Amino acid sequence: MDEMMMLKMSLEDLSVLTEPGNTPAKTSLPEGYSFRMYSPGMEEEWIRIQDEADDYIKADKKLFKQEFYPHQEELPRRMVLLTHETDLIGTATAWLDDINGDPVTGRLHWVAIVPEYQGRNLAAPLTYFTLSLFPALNCSRAYLLTNAVRIPAISLYLKIGFKPVIGNPEEQCAWEEILGIIESLRM
């Protein structure tokens, strides 16, 4: 499997995650943690979080501008930051569908938690909370792109209900390998 292979996953019906009474329990965080929406000036914190959390992509101001500046007015209602007490430790974005151009499909984008807070069951609440933003943005389904080596993240996305999108034989082989690894880890 190619270490840098990007794979697509989709969630065809967000209503399952946003039914009354369903989402709040899935987005609950341990004491001392909270969600905060982006406000102007938080670019450096986003860059720091992404850079610390990702060994494959270098986060910098250029990347932030490339990804978000064309629609920067959307950030305060789409970008979530995870805090521990006063420290910003994670981020995820309920972004626009810039691949398919489908207005009812949102993109779960740039999910990251700094390494010292990984493995503390924070990714699921962060992901569910971010997905819960989509209905107010008139999105009824979502997709994401992830690197094939991110097995823990892929496992979480599968548990949430995302399904692999397979476009060619190379992706089929990658998914078979990934699903085999995830299954072996559950045993």
C-alpha cells in the first residue's frame, strides 16, 4: 500500500448523527475539555496543531490560505477547535464540497489532535461535533479524504458510519489491506 495514498470515504445520511438526543451524547467531552469555534487570528494555532499532529503534510500560512481564504468568512461557523482548559489541542472543519461541487455534501476536513492528547478518546467527540454542524449548513451528507496509513482515524470513521469509496483496483487493494488490519486489531 502506498504510504501517501489518499482515500475517500463518504457518509450518505447525516440525519442519523443529528437526530434529537443523539448527537449531544456523542459529542460529550471529559471535564476540562471544550469546543470553541474559530475566530479571526487563530490561524497560527491551527497551523501549530496541524503541524504537530501530521507527519506527512507541512502546515504553514501558505497552506492555511490555500485551504481556507477563498471562503474565510465561513470559518467562524465551520472550523472547530478542541481545547483542554485554555490550550488549543485539536481542530476539525465542516468544509465546503470543493471536489464534487455538490451543495448538499459537506467535507469533514483537517481533523487533527496534537500527539500528547491522542489516544484519549477525544477524536470521536470532535468528529461528531463537527459533523453536527453540517445540517445548519444545508448539508445532508459528507465525505472526507484521508491518508491510507491513518489506521486509527479510518477505524473511527468506519465506526461513525463512513464507507469506503473505491474508484480503481489500487484503491480496492488498499481498502482490503486496511480493513484486514483493522479487523486484526479488534481481535
